[in-house]
Amino acid sequence: MKCGVRFCGGCNPRFNRRAVLEEIERRFKDIDFVIAVEGVPHDLLLVIGGCTNCCASYEQFDTKQGVLKIWDQNHIDSICDELEKKKNS
């Protein structure tokens, strides 16, 4: 599975967004996490916002299984649950 990653611009981050991605990557060694690129299809898109606005645009990316959004480091477990479901579907 290839999961595109889209970060917000970081104007008001309330947690270390890169560390969150590293934690998710650690849990899912069998998912290829890559920076999302327009015009390149991804199985899934993970949008990592630094605050509750989670304002990073993502409509320009093509995905087969949709978009997951995280804007708080406390959401890691729920995002991982969703990734597990998507991975097995």
C-alpha cells in the first residue's frame, strides 16, 4: 500500500508533526509512506495538520481509498486503527 502524506504549512503547530509520522511509520513497516505528489495516484492520503484547523488542502491529490486527517498527537491510535482497516480491505 502506498500512502501519500500531506503536511500543513506549519504556521501554528502544537505538536511535532514529523514525530507523529515517524511513530505511524514505525507501526506500519508494510505501508510505503511518501510525500504526496499531484498527478500520482496514492492508495490513501494522510493529512497531518499542526492544529485543530487542519487546513492543508488535499483535493488536488488522487486516492483510491480516501483521506485520513490527524491534527492532534492524541489521534495516533485512532489513525492507526483506520490504517489497519484500510490496509486489510
